[in-house]
Amino acid sequence: MKYYLIAGEASGDLHASNLMTSLKRRDEDADFRFFGGNLMEDAGGTLVKHYREMAYMGIIPVLLNARTILRNLELCKKDIKEYNPDAVILIDYPGFNLKVAKYVKKSLGIPVYYYISPKVWAWKEYRVKSFKKYVDEMLCILPFEVDFYKKHNYNVHYVGNPTVDAIAERTSKEETFEQFVEENGLESRPIIALLAGSRKQEIKSNLPPMLRALSGFADGYQFVVAGAPGIDPSFYNEFITSFPEAKVLFGQTYRILSQSDAALVTSGTATLETALLNVPQVVCYRMALPRLSHWGFKHILHTPYISLVNLICGHEVVKELFAKFFTEKNIRTELHQLLHVQSYRKTMRDNYQEMREVLGKPGASDRAASILFNAIKSE
């Protein structure tokens, strides 16, 4: 069968590539065409447009690049029509993908499937109406999304979480602390990990105050920054030159976390990865206009937490220091608890175990592929 996939960012590229690999195990004649990235290209098929030419975040960048976005959308529609796939599979990226879904269903009559739901439970809940109109099946990777969609009388599948798969399949599971520090030229002191975001603006906002908050821990610990993929190493230099205790390592996030005593983490998938690796953490996210941002979070967003760990468990497991709570003093106080209060560390790790049980076992990509293949085959 022929499959057309659309992923608009790096995480979508990863999850889509794993889904493609699983689909090929079920469909030996699988043919793929896609908007995506290098990982999807490695999985096999034809790359039409790279996500680097599509990823515009925020109101101003979207407005400035409106013509490019529209050209990409028209190219995608035209390409799908000419390719005439058996199914279109969308991965997150709702602003673009919902427009594609509407066109494909109304104009072409091709089945549309969604793998990895956009976070409509936090923002733009009205989009559920579009899913019900234009998406044949929704496959979710967060357990609480099932209950959210049930409220809207929309049946969805929970297939497990691909981050669970990635952690289970990592190659460094047996690595010792001594092996890690020796290979990376680090000292033998305990490590505090810093995951300051994946985009330049996030890193620029979060990393300097995170490093300053660590100044009181320099005697006993070394600081290792997990460099974000796609960010030039030189970008970090201006932030760490004043902190000789800090070192930036790229492509080793799981290895860094596995050998760390605690971590400072921005929101997003990184909080989930940190918890699955059993590392005590504090979530740190700096925002412009902190008091106004906090008001907006309380009164506009439809979610009680910003971290996936807390959202999955349904209660506070990790401290969230964002907006008006993001201060160097608060980070320092929480980190002291994480490092030195054993009962506090144990409670957090016990809650991590609860989260693992809620998420379920590895195999998200395989479960998703089975649902999709059987649904498409029966069309």
C-alpha cells in the first residue's frame, strides 16, 4: 500500500520513522512519500519537503513566513493528489496538518489518520470538531488524552508512549559512571544535568539563570548541559564561558541523565525522559512578563500543569518553577531538596514508578502500525 506522512518537526520525524519501520514489517509492499526529515528518509521512501523548511513557531515568525507556509501547503495538497495514497498519516503539527486533513477528506476522499494527538487539551480545544470531521482514527501517546476525547464523544486509541520505547532501546543501559566520565573527559565528581530547551530562544532564556542558580553547588558537583540537536556548539559558548564547572555534550542526553544525581529540565518531552530514567528533577521555564504569563496559564490554558510527568500522574510529582516562580533562589532551594533530602528523592522516584505503570509497556510504534494497517486494509 501507499502511505503519505506529514511530520513538521524533529520529534515528529523520529516518531514517524519508527512508525514507518513498524508498518514495513506488516506490509512488505509499503511505499512511503512524506514531508519530514532525515530519520524518515533513512527508514525508506521519498522526502518531498524537509521539516526545517516548515518549522515556524510563534505568531511573528508565522506572519513573516506566511507566503512560504501557503506554498508548502499547496505543494503538499498537489503532491498528495498526484501520488494518490491509500492513506494519509499526520503526526502532531496541527496548524498545517488539519488544513491538509480537511482537503484530503473533502476533495480526495482518502482516509486520514492521526498519530500523536496535538495538545488540544491544553489549548484550542475547539479543534476537536475538526478531528471528528476529517480524521478517521486518532492514535494517542498520552493516557489522559483518551478521557479528554471521550468528553467530546470521540473514540481514540491509546497505543503507549514512544519515549518508553526509546528509553528501553537505548544502547547505554549498562554503562558505568566511570566509563561515562572517562570517555567524555569529565571529572569524577557527581553530575547535575541541565536540559535547557531545544530552540535557541529557549536556551538563551533558560540556561544563564539555571547556571547561576547552580553556583552554590560548584564545590561538590560538575554541571553537564545536554546540547540540543541542530544547535551549533558555538551557540553555547557565550553562556558557559563564565562557568568552568559546566560542559556541553551533544547526542548523549540519555547517557547524561543516567549518570546524574539530579536535573534541571525545561518542560516538554525532556521531563518525561528524565523521569523514565529515574532522575530527580525540577522543571524550570522562564517566561517573558512572568506575572502576566502566570495569569494566562491559570485563566486561559485548560491544564493544571506544564510537565508531562505531573499531567500523566494527575498530581504534582515534580516542582514546576515557571513564570513568576522561576527564580534562581527557588531553583537553588528545590535542588537542595532533590540532592540532600533522601525522603524527598524517594517519594519522587516512587511517583515515577506510578507514572511508568500508567504509561504501560514499550511497543507504541508496533501497536500504532497494527491499528493503522488493519484499518487501511479494511477500507
